[in-house]
Amino acid sequence: MKTATMQDVAQLAGVSMMTVSRVISNEAKVRDKTRDKVMAAIEELDYQPNLSARSLASAKSHLIALFYQNPSEGYVGQLLIGALSKSQSRGYNLVVSSLNETTDDVETALKALVRRNKIEGIILPPPLSDSQRVLDILMALNIPAVRISPQRDDHPFPFVCMDEAQAAFDITEHLITQGHRKVGFIQGHPDHSGSHLRYEGYKRALEKHHIDIRDDYIQQGLFTYRSGFQAAVNLVTLADPPTAIFASSDDMAAATISAAQKHRLQVPGMLSVVGFDDAPIASAIWPALTTVRQPVREMAERATDLLIDALKKKPDTEQKRETPPEQNLENILEYQLMLRETVAATKVTS
Amino acid sequence: MKTATMQDVAQLAGVSMMTVSRVISNEAKVRDKTRDKVMAAIEELDYQPNLSARSLASAKSHLIALFYQNPSEGYVGQLLIGALSKSQSRGYNLVVSSLNETTDDVETALKALVRRNKIEGIILPPPLSDSQRVLDILMALNIPAVRISPQRDDHPFPFVCMDEAQAAFDITEHLITQGHRKVGFIQGHPDHSGSHLRYEGYKRALEKHHIDIRDDYIQQGLFTYRSGFQAAVNLVTLADPPTAIFASSDDMAAATISAAQKHRLQVPGMLSVVGFDDAPIASAIWPALTTVRQPVREMAERATDLLIDALKKKPDTEQKRETPPEQNLENILEYQLMLRETVAATKVTS
DNA sequence: CTGAAAGCGCTTACAG
DNA sequence: CTGAAAGCGCTTACAG
């Protein structure tokens, strides 16, 4: 009838509550045999620890926060789903709050939130992950934080990301493999971390295949549909236009398709187009866009894991603040090439 | 230094903890003067109740759940932000879980989740809000639930929604006001609640302005870009084509713009287009789409409020399960007409 | 490696 | 309308 309590487990296993607690927290040494008995009892009773009791006794809130600043709705959604599911499964609760760097008094807002809610750690998605202000305040508050897809990797806070340059390289090479040697590129907003990395990947792919990089094939965009449209028009109206275009974002790729259609260039028959992000628009439009999927949800899960690991290690002694983040490969996640309908092989054999 | 506790407040106010508790929960009668003293003490100490202690003492989890089933990422995002902020501000925690009706064993999954996590109430966004299975199981479990934008309003569970028919009426009338008398309509998926309501609104607007409803101006779509594209082509290639098209979703409206452009119809100069939803695509494309914004986030907030109200009232006696939901106007939220760039006045004066 | 005691900060009855 | 007592289910020291 009633849910099993730790007391019940202890009784059934024939040990003290203390031992059960130790088995669950997995921290102190317990004899294997004792552990097995306890595990069996937990299993039999379908015991679920009471998180409220745990928080109260340990004087910890078990609360972590995710702050976001006007990214796209789809992006926050994925972020929240990932962070929420992981924090729940690890016994933490998540508070979510938007934080506008330009209008809010970030310092006061941050301090108030952390103090009042007793927040133990913070997840920072872009662009907050690159905000020097926010990073500084958090350092001063001495509260652990983990960053998602930051531009700079020279900060002590750990981070998770994906290899954007490599992804850009891969999708460019996919175009080249299909026979394209005239590949246009539409850059993203110069202030955004991804823009440079994606351009980097594009360049490397061309170099690897001994294709000259033509300045007129590279157009500046701003990640928006509108900017992409103009850039694409510039590209397709060239005297010697590219046969394929890599736009640094899906919005710009969608615009490229519109621009092509407007100029009577069938996609992908006469022009291949690829994007980046796998935003909703990528599968909404027709033909569906070939693009790169960022594992946003997984990044949020990994970030949450990292943060909770840090909270469990650090027993509130403030050590190793100076040590660089142990950035191991596990925190660089896999992207995925979404091969859909906007790429075709060139007609002419090279 | 340390955060204030209820004991501190009681001491400062010169009363017992019990009185402080009563002031906070706002449930029992407290003399005004006493209340004021307590409030002042709370203020001075910046006291924040410890939610863990409260949950433990009251034997309540203070946990509500939101289940979702593959809606668009943007939609879940807004939903989560709304539900999360509201539940936090009211001292509840939110667990979020996806629930796939077709592949999961819904009954087992639901029961396990509710039992193990001690979930007190549930928020059901569409299409789960119309799932007879899920509704039945929740009724059997005797757990309060609130629905968002359900199709059927004959169920005992309360709901929040917006007046889709009225919104469709308004945006159609906006077209008519601009001089359009030849207004095409692209219907949504026949299974989806919104489709019929939106068609209803379209029809009412035409009727009000004494415009005949022409069968050839009404095309069936499925909410997808692709289906909208075909429907739009059918419309613009008519011998006597409409001068404006109302597509029941933004994806279909975006497709309509593409189709128009393909047929050398400038938007909005030669064809006005409006959509419904205010999805990300609406402001991504160019020209930016005139459409109706659903207040998804506000709906989630309201739903959360409704649910928590129900939890606080019902002291676990299971009464009034038979009474119809008190569906007052507060639970029908305001939509917003997003007047952007895809509507122009007709050249010819009527 | 294991246990007995105390206490975390509230709320629930129960009195008055 | 207000209060004193007990207890929610854990974890933190402290012993052994």
C-alpha cells in the first residue's frame, strides 16, 4: 500500500538504515555481501528514495538552473527536454529562467536567483556560454557552471560541444563527392561562434580536394532568411555560378532554395543546396533540406551530467578553481549528416 | 549568513511557528494584526520556505507532470517554459516525459510514473489532450489532469484553449477588409481539432460579408508544407484564381508563397497570403508571414495554475468527479493577429 | 566495514 | 484565533 521507506529496506535486509544509505549513495565502502542483500531488498520493495527527505537532511537543494537568452524556440525546447530528463533521473530539480543580458541587471538577478533558490549549479547554453559578464559573476559567486557550445575554450568552466568545423568539412565533402567542384558558401553572422568554424570546415574540404577557393563564391550572411536570400541571389547571378551552395544555417539554405526557384534553377537538378542545424524548417520545406543535425538534446543531457558530477565531487571545498577543465572527448558529441533531397550529383563527369 | 528559517520568523514576529505556517499557507484564520507582524518579519528576513521540508512534512511530492507526444519542437519549448515558470513560482516541481501512444504501453508507463514519482497532477497538451485512452487511465487512477487545446469539451477534466474559430474569422475578415472578395482556403488535417474550427471561422467571415463560398476555393491540406504546396498550386492555377489565400497553418502558408513565386505571382502584390500558428517559419521566411499567434506559453501557465488550484482545493477526498469542469472565460486565452508583410490591399476597388 | 543518535525545517493532528 | 508536541524520511557526524 504505502511506498517503501528506507527503514523498510533496512529491516528486510537485516541491516541498519545507515548501511542502506551508503549502498544507495555508493560512497562509502560496504561489504559486497551486505550490498547484495540491500540491493535485493530495494528491488523487492521497489524502493524509491524520498528526495525531499534527502534534501532536507543533507541541507542541499538539489536544484540546478538553466538560463537561456532568446535562442530559437526549437532550440530551447530540445535543451529543456534533455536537461529535464537527465536532472530528474539523477535526483535533481531544474529551474529555468530567461536572462536578458542587455535589459536585465544580470548581476542582481543572478545573485538573487542563486541565493533564494539555493541553486547549486548552472547550465549555460549559447550565447550565454560566451558572456564574459555572466561567466565572471558566476565565478565570483563560486558556483559551478557548465557551458554548451561555447566559442572560447579557454575558460575554467567545463563545456560540451560538437565539432562544427568537422561537420562543415563533412557536408562540404559530401557535395564534392557528388561531383561538385563549384561550391558556393554563405557565411553566418560574424559574431557567432559557429560561423568561423563552419567556414573553416568548408575551406579544409576544398583544400583537401585541391579545389581553389574563389572569393566570389563566398558571401556574407547573418544567419537570417533574408540575409541568405540576398547572398544566394549574388551567387546564382554570377557569370560562372556555383553548382552547389553550402549555407551556414538552415534558414539561409531555405532562402537559397527560394532564390534559386525564383531564378528558375531547379533544386537539386540544377543547383544543390545544403544547410546546417537541422532546424524545423529543414524538414518543413520541399524539397527537404540536406543538412547537419546538432545533437542539442544530447548536449543538454551531457552538460547536466557534467554539472551533477561536479556537484557530487566537490564537497564544497573550493579547490581546483584554477585547473583547466578536464575536456575529454566524451564531451564532444557526434553530429549527424541528414541526407535529404536537396543534393544531386553533377551531370557532367569531372 | 544562513538563510532564515520559519523558526527565525516566528521568533522575530513573537509568535509560534504554527502561526507563521498558517500565514504562509493562507489557509486558516489569523488575526490581521498577527498576520501583519509575521509578514513584516518574513520581509525583513527575506524568508523563503524550504520546499523539501514542506514536502516531507506534508507527505506530498509537490510534483506535477507534463506528458507530450511528438508535437513540434517549438511548441514543446513554449509549453515547457510556461509550465516550468508557473510551477516553480507556486512551489511545485515539474517532471516532463514523452509518451508515445502508439508504441508505448501507455497504461503501464503512466501508472509506473505516477506511482513511483508520486505525481499529484498532470498536464496534457495536444494531441494527448484528446486521447480517450490516456484520459480513461487517468480517470481510473483518480489523478487530476488539465488539458490544453482539446478538441472535445465534453470531458470532466478542465482545459484551457483559445478561440480558434474566432481567430480564423478575424484573419479572414482582415483579408476582406483589404478588399479581397476572392479568398481561397487551405484546410488542415481532418483529424486535428483546429482544422474544423478554422474552417468554421473562414466560412463565418465570408457569410458576414455576403461573399459566396466557392467549393473550388477550398482545398484539402494536411498541415504539412508539401500538402500545402499542392493545394496552393491547385488554387493559383484556377481559371479565376483567388486574390488571397488563407492557409490553416504556417507551414502550408509558406508553401503557398513558394508556389505563388513559382507561378510568377508576387506576394503580396499579386496574391495575399495568411497563415495560422505563428510558427518560427512565419518570421523566418521573406516576405514575413501575416498570421495568428497562439499563446502557447500562456496556455501552459494557465493550465498549470488550474491544476495546482485543483490540487490545493481537493484535500484528497474524491468529490465532484461528476461535475462538469467550471469552464470560465479566463481559461480561453487571447490570440493575436500578427500583421506582417504578406497581405496587400486589392488594386481594384470593389 | 557497520550502527545508534540527533536533527534538517516544515506540517499534521490535537488542544485550548 | 493560537500553540506545544510529534514526526515526515533521510543524512551527518561520531563511535566502534
